[in-house]
Amino acid sequence: MIILFDLDGTLIDSTEAILETFHHSFKEHNYPHPKDEDIASLIGYPLDVMYRELGVDEDVVWDYVATYKEYYRVIATKKTSLLINAKEAVIQANEFAKLGIVTTKTGKYSKVLMEHFELMKYFEVLIGREDVEKPKPDAEPIVKALNALDYSNEEVWMIGDTKLDLISANNAGVHSIGVLTGYDNCDILSQFTDVIFDDALDAIKFLQNRKTKHIS
């Protein structure tokens, strides 16, 4: 079995870091500050998409992204925490499956965060925004992760907290699980998957039980 995890809202809570960094970039570029809830509603999308949706002109979007990355790398580990049961979920999943991370965050900083939480050692691959041309909800990030894992005929599950994770899984032809620790609610998630749990650990317990039944 292969299990792919999203990061924000699935394993980590970096809302504080993301909001602070967005406001820093808006201050640096003398741009009116959007409301926190407007920024948070876009978490899960690539940074350039988020800035465009918040009204930043196309010709300066990447200037904002550069400012964001420069500040985020400084505060990320201080302002990010593991979600409840996330560490236990990863450790337990590692006992019976090959693990990967598929995120729209910058992969470079995602690895730093996972190493900070002493979890990176459990993952065989991490696909970040810079690793693909088309991020989630496109299938490319998942397909690239599976290629790195020498995927053959294993059962594959993507665990995520937003519709982007689930649509990406559907587009890649793999199973998906929605978790309620992040940014989309049950009503939204249920439009794209029939399997929804409170958190990643509940999801892993479900998958472990599923694998045990298949073996027996």
C-alpha cells in the first residue's frame, strides 16, 4: 500500500505562519491588507494563485511570491505546529505502507519543516510546488510521487483536507480520504470522496484495518 499525505491542514497547522507572511508581503509592497478569512480560504492553492485571487496584478504576482518565500523560511518552524495525532498517524502508517507527501507548499521548506518535527525520515518522497508544472488539483503531483516510489500495482490512497487533494486523487485514478482538521468542511469534501475522518490517525487506522482484512 502507498499512502500520500497533504501537509497544511492534514499533518501541520501553519495558518499563523501563512497569514503573518501574507501580511508581511502586502506591507512590503504597500498593498491593502485582505481579511485573514479571505487569505485562509485560499490555503491549499499555489501562492501565485492565492495572490491573484486576492487581487494582485498578474505582472507583479511573482514579486509578491518572492517576498513571501523570503520571510516564510525565517518564521516557518517557529509558527508551525503538528496537528493533533499527526505524528502518531505517520509513525503508524510507516508500519504497513510506503509514504509520500504531496503538497502545493514549496518542497524545500516543507522538508525543513518535516525534519524539524523529526518526521521526514518516514517519507520516501516529497513533491512540492517547484517539482511540477501543474499542481493540485491536477494529477501531476500524485503521478510524480508514484513514479518516485516505483509504483506497480499497490493500492494508493491520498489523504487531504481540501477538495484540491481529493480532485487530484480522482484525476490520478487513486483512492482518497478527506480529513476534517483543515480548511474544507465535510459538505465540501463529501462531494469528492465517500471516505472522511476526523483526523489523519483515524484515516490510518481505517487503512491499516483494510490492509489486514485483505491479507487475511
